[in-house]
Amino acid sequence: MPDPSALPPTESTPNYEALLRFLIEPFLEQPATLSVDCEYMPTSNRVWLRVAFEESDRGRVFGRGGRNIQAIRTVLRIASQSVQQIAHLDVYGLPTEDAPRAAAPRSSRPTPPVRPRSRSAQDES
């Protein structure tokens, strides 16, 4: 018996791979690096979508404040709801050659201590 997650989608199921490629490729400098994987879970009516692209394109795909990726997830949610499915999107990055191997700390400076407010400021509030 074939693996249930590898079963092809039905005619009414959206082509999630093509949809993701259509939505993400315009943000990429090298669209050929985009990798899309779809896993269908028919027992729970879920679709697990995984995308990977170069780490250098991450900022453009996510957008300012995550607006782009949120819009992509919204489109996926609406497309999946139209056929009574639940779509979940995971985003992975492909490491670039010039990218550092380990994550660098955000700041080398320690955060300043919080100073208590003076009594006069506390009395006024």
C-alpha cells in the first residue's frame, strides 16, 4: 500500500506547489533555488507545505514586519479552506557560502540597568 502522505491530490485540491511558486518566486534573486515540498495527510485533512530558498532572500520573502509571508499564508489558508483542508507552511533557508556558520549575538553591549523612578515622579502619577 502506498504511503498516504505521498498520495496525489484530487482534482478539487489546489495545486499548492504551483501556488507557492507563483507567490514566492518574484521575491527571489535566483528563483531556481526555490524548493517546495507538499505532504498531504488525508486522515486529518491537512496539507504540510515546506519551502526553502537562499538565506539572502529571506528578508524580501518575509517583508517588513513579516507582511509578505503573512499574506502568502493568508492566500494558502483561503485556498485550503475552499476544499475543507488546513494548510501549514514552514519556511527554511538554504545556507549561502558567505553566510556565517553560527548565529551571531544581536548586540555585544550589555543592556543598561533599569533605574527606579524618583519619588516626585511616583507621587505625580
